[in-house]
Amino acid sequence: MATAYLTLDGKSLTAAQVTTLARCEALPLVEPKARERVREAREVAEQITTRRQVYGYTTGVGANRTVTVSDSAVNTLGMRLLRSHGGGIGPVVPDEQARAMLTVRLNQLLSGGSAISVAVVDRIAEALTSGHLPLVHALGAIGTGDLSALAELGLTLAGELPWQGGTGPAPAPLPLTRWDALPLMSSSALTVGQAALAATDLKLLLDRVPLVAALTLTALRGSVEPYAEYVHAVRPHPGSQLLSARMCELLAPADGNPRLVQDPFGLRCLPQVHGAALDAWSSLDEVLDVEINAAAENPLLNTDAVDYHHHGGFHMARLALALDQFRLGLLGTAELSTSRLGILVEPALTHLTPFLSDGEDGSSGIMITEYAAQSALAELRGGAQPVKLGHAVISRGVEEHASFASTAARRLLEAVSHFRLILGCELVAAVRALRMDDSAPTGDGELRAFFDRAAEVLEPSIADRQLTADVEAATRLLATA
């Protein structure tokens, strides 16, 4: 099988492509023009520091910004910055997250907004290609730059920390100077990479929601009126319109005789609730497109003006807000899934046995699945707490605000498995109800094909038994593109 490649140009990388590179489904190629842009930027930067003070090149950083670095100390400034900032704590991030960080940082550097050397760019690309990774600790950022994680990368590039994994020889040690240290650290590449991974996985699950919900609606003989085009044309939120059109497409072969005049909220309000989650995902994706391709280093090199701009572009307020919004939107969609699960165990609504049991005296059927889904929902709810409610004043008071986007990204990564489990619980119940009622989706369209795939992997017996394997099989199906 031929190796796939993705070209990085500092301008057009997407969250989905970051995930592809992070999961070793492709290897990076650096666009020659982008590499040349990095080389030219270094030449411009060296000119500027001969005529003015530049933060992190001729001065200290943080509260030390007022300290001018003497000629005798300037040659060691870069490594001192990396050593002092490489103090991450907590668990080591998984390999795919480290690869996502390298991918994002490499692409950002190719935008040419700093003085970093071409050799650093080449070495990061080499590490991604050979699979060698820095050992990066999860904790150390507050949403104003992943300083500790990227300092650990810098120390690894310099040979002071060992590379992990990989094939073939590890990248050779690369001397890093003041021109490289601060530019390398001036990014939230780990946070952005983690958010990209989570957003890619959750997009797949968001796309599975209509399929699972349509199976539940079919089992309940619910109404398609809530998805009518007219309903959403007069209140045209994009996500609601998208979800409703999708449900109509999936349910087109179904008959139009619902059991109830009006279904419970789990079905009737799906366009409004899941539509909001879709809109929140779109907003997050737009923010990620910007951040993945942003030259946000502080100070930011302007090669056209032959000058530097000292600024606050490292602050991830916009990303933190998008992540908070999406986690809350995801929670709403998950809550409706547990609502539909509750409907499926109620005989007054299904016309089947309580808990979809086999009818034996005292049989519990899928009763425990509701408990399990609510347990996963509680995890989602805890992780949906907005990080923007937090605040920090650090560095002797000169850095007096933080976004905590780094925390928000980790919470979104944790949400993936919980959300998948909740949908898996509903899928197990919906397939069981359809089998018991002998009412599989009609026709040979996408919904019927999805039901058939689910029926292949889910145990047909409705006798009381352990259901863990069923839910796990359902989640594997939901995670399959």
C-alpha cells in the first residue's frame, strides 16, 4: 500500500488532516515555498534586533521583560528559557496527541511569523516522518500558550531529553539559540492538536446521531412532522435545518401513521437540540482552521514592515469559548439520547414488554443499560463545566488573565468515549425493540443498511444476560467511518 502524504504550507491545514497525520495515516511534506518563507524571516529578524529591543531576543520574558540581556548572556538565553519552562507535570500525553502537537506547531511555523531557524522546521518534520516523539507532560498550560509542553519539545530537539519510539535513528541533537527558543514555545499547539483530534472523532459521532435516532423513531412509530422543511424554514438555524433534512432522508420510506399526535422531546426536539450541537461544532471547526494556520508568535515578525509586533495573540480566549460551547451542545444531544432510551423501555410507548425483556416473571431486560447511560452522561455533564469561568493572575501580576483552553481541550477528548457509550446504549435498545416488534426499517436505503450492520454485531437473544459486550459492539460500529 502506497504511503499517503499531506503537504504543509502554513495556510491550509484542517483539523481532520491534523488527525490523519497524528494517527500515522499519512506523512508530512513541507512545501518548499513555506520553508523558504521561514528562512527569509530569520534574515529579517536579525536586522530588527540591531536597532530595537525585542521581547525574548534581547530581553527576558514574562515579568522579566524589563531585563535587558547582556551580550555575555545572550548566547545562552535560548537554552535557559527552554530549561526553565520545561517543567510540565502530571501524566505523559498519548503518542497521537504528541504527534498532533508536532503537526500543528510545524504548520504554524511555516507561516513565517518568527525568527526560528529552518533547521528546527526540518527536524520537526523529520521526527514526524520517523515517528520519534518528545515526552510531553499533560499539565502546565492555562490557555495562554503551551509553554511547558513546547519547551519539552525544544529540550528534546536540543538533545537534553530523549526521543521516544520511532523507527531508525533518532533525530540528531540540534543546537537551539535565542532565535529558536521563544518562537518554538509561543503557541498552544498541544491544545489545538488535542481539540482537533476530539473534534474529528466527535464529528463522526454527530453524524451517527440521526441514524440511531431514526432507528428509535422507527421502533416507536414516531412522527416525522418535527422534521418538516417548513418548520425549520421559518426558524432557519443551520444545524436544525441540516438535521431535519437528514432525518427526512433517512425516514423517507417509512409510513406516515405515527402512534401519537406528538412524540416526547427526545424525538420531537431533536432538530433544536442536536442542531445546536452541530452549529457549535461548526463554530469550533472554524476556530481550529484559524489556529492551526496562525502565525501567533509573540513577538510577531512582520517581514513586510521589517519590524516586530508585541501582542497577545497567544491568548486562546476564542478557542476556549468554542470548546465550552461545543461541550455544552454535545451534552444536550447526549441528554436526548438518554431520553429516547427511557422511551424505549416504557411499554406504554413501545407496546412491548417493560425494559424490552423476554417477559419472564421479574425479567429486567435492558434495565441496567439506562443506569449505564446515565452514568456516562454524568461524566459528560461534569466535563461540560465552562472553563471560561476560571481566572488566574501569574508572573508577578503582569499576566492577569487566562482562557484555560488547554483544560477545555482535555475535557473534550474525555467526552468522546462517554458520548460514544451513550449512543451505543441507545443503539442496543433500538435494535432490540425493532427485532422484538419485527419492524426493521423498510426499503433498502441507508437506514436499513445501518440496521443490518448493527444486527450483525448485536446478540439477538433477549434473555436476561450481561449487556456489556453488546454496548461495546455498538460503540465499535459507531466509531467506524
